[in-house]
Amino acid sequence: MIQELIREALEARSHAYAPYSRFQVGAALRCEGVVHSGCNVENAAYPLGTCAEAGAIAAMVRGGGRRIEEIVIVGGDAPCTPCGGCRQKLREFGLPELPVHMIDPQGKLLLTRTLAELLPDAFGPDHLG
């Protein structure tokens, strides 16, 4: 199933709007067997752009999803880990054991971490009762 996520993340990256940084990012996540993807969208008024992970999460929520089961992120040749804000967004919809895979633009797996490894001692929805 990860191959489908990789394919979708690469496709999403190809649509990124990154005229300022030229750093295109794509993300694809799985929720209840359905794949949702997103790409980064920059804005001339930094930092008002959106990350690829946020776009994929928005697509998932729009589709009625609420639980991320796995996510793939593609940026450059080094692992493109989620920014701090996206780590918290992932925690909103993912459990600590959520696998987060980082791949290169050729689709090669570079790094896999759990959300707990990326965001230890996270504050999540369960803290609010």
C-alpha cells in the first residue's frame, strides 16, 4: 500500500506552487483505505503559504476522514521531515505510532519515523477530554 502513497505524493509534488523557494513538496496520506494528497503552496507574503501535509489533511477532512493511518512526504534529496506546525496537525488526526515516511523525488524511501519520534510528549485531542 505504501507504493500507492509514494505515487500520489510524487504526483502531488509535481503540482506544488513554489515560485519563491523553488522547494516543491508533496504529501499523501491514507485514511480508512482512501488516499488524500496535497502540495505546498507558497505566497509572496511569507509565511502565509501552506505545507503539503496541511493540504493532504484538508483534503482528508473534506472527504469526511478523521484518522490518518500512514503518510508519505516528498521534498528534495534529503529527508523532508514535517515542520513543527505540521507535526502538531498530524497529531490532531494521527496516533503516536503513525508511520511518517520521507522519500526522495525518485520515490526512494529515505527515512521512516513514528509521529511520537517526531513529536515526543505531544499535546493532542485526548488531553482536552
